[in-house]
Amino acid sequence: MSFPLHLRAAKTGVVLALFLLLFALFSAAASQATWPGRNGAIAFVRGSHIWVQLPSGKQRQLTSGDGADGEPTYSRDGRQIAFVRYSGNDSDIWVMNSDGTEQRPVTANDGPGLSEVQPAFFPGGRSLVFAQLGLAGGWTVSSIRLDGTEQRQLARRAKFPAVSPNGRWLAFTRHPGGDRIRLQDLRTGEERQLPSGLSQQADFSPDGRRLVFVGQRPCGGKEHLRLSILTIGLHDPGARMLLPTCHRNLIPYGPVWSPRGDRVLFARRDNPSGPSDARLQLLNLRGALVAGAPRHRGFEGSPSWQPLR
């Protein structure tokens, strides 16, 4: 039995449409399953509270109140945000859902003068690391579960902690002691120093192979040191500069990788006396500034970029 020409053409069109639909659905599922996934919201500090800019460009305030909040950081699954809540001369680590609900403390100060800052999640999202400044002025890095239990010291004379995506490596800056980035193997406890130079505020790339950080480098002569954003592999012989600049008043800080690992988001301040000129900017891996960062000025503190699977 044969079909008329117009019916055969219609049948072919239906089959082709079904094939394209199935192909699109399969491609979307495969894309969503591929690490590191889509780029989500950007958390930042404005007016002493935590805000987010959604991928649509819309901005929302997540925290409020008389106190001040800072240093937001997303969990690896993007569902939680850890942050610092300041009260007088003290500060504690808090955590909340990524929409701002269920805000609750993780650490509790034992007395005046103790400060817990710089939180970073372990990959599983049930624990985090943070830096503590003690009464004697010494820095330590510790881990703690989100329910406030099982606090454990990981490194002395250390601050600016970060945990690799596979949970094996702890990066931190030794202070005092050279202000260099060190890597601690969390399985064995062994440590080694990276050839990063004067450095701080490291963040692991989504694949865990590189770090981006703020460092000091000579500019216009060895006697002039300027802050810049650099990147280094875990086994590289040296760091590579991403943001070369000789502007004395340009202060970059808080660099973080995009969830795709193809860009770096950072805060910059061009007026050392205050945050009024602070803004967020994006770098590609060739060191060029690109569009896409939240546009409002007056940001304070370090940003964080939400991973989406």
C-alpha cells in the first residue's frame, strides 16, 4: 500500500519533529548532568547586608536587621549560604537557605573579642571551615558541622581557608609566617607551600586543579609592590597574573571562580579610604575584563557565585 505524496511528506515531517524533540530533550538532560553546570545567582554585600543578583539581573536582599552581615559563600550544591554576622567586637558564622530563609548560627562566641570569619563549605554541605581570631591575636583555621558540633582545629597561624571540590585539599594563608598559600592534605595531614608569593583569599576552580587569589607583585621596579589577581595550578612552579595593574589605588579582593570555571568574579575598590567606589567585575582567563557583573556601586566584602547543576 502506498501513501499519496502529500501524506508521505506529512508523515516524514512528524517523524523529523519527534526526532528533533527527543534530541533536544536528551541534549538538555546531558547538559544539566555535566559538571560544573549552569551559572547561578551572585551573592554580595551591600549596605552591610547580604544581597543576591539572580541570573535574570533582578536583585534581592536576603538579610536585614540592626547588625551587619558579610562574607557570603555558597555551598557546592548552591542550596545554602554561610555568612558572618557581626555584633560589637565579635562575629559568628551563620548559615541560611539560598533564598534567605532559616537563618541560624553555627558558631557561638565564648566571650568578647573572639571572632569567627571567612567560612567555606566542605563539598557535602554538612560542615564548613572558618578562621578564628583569638583573644591573643592569633589566627587558627577550624572545621565544624552545621549543627555546631564536632569543632576541630585544622591549622594554626592560618586564615583565608578554602576546601577543594573533592574534599581532599585545604588551602589557607599562613599568618604570621610569610603570608603564603599552603595546601594541607586532609587525608594525611601533610602540608606544602605553593610558590604563590605574598598572597591571600584563595578559591579553588570547579575542577579543583587551580587556585585564584590576591597577591602582591612588583610593578614599575622591585621597590613598588601592587595588589593583583593571580592564578596557580596545584603543581605549577609559579603563579600567572590575571589582572596586571600598576594603579596604586586599585585594590582587588575576594576573587571567585564562575561555576563553569571560565571567568573570575572579584571586587575592586579605587579609593582606599572607603567602599563608596567599590564595584564587582569579571575577568576571563586571558585577563580581559568582560561584562556580566552586578552593576551597582558601593559593594563591601567578597562575592560568591552559586553553582547550579
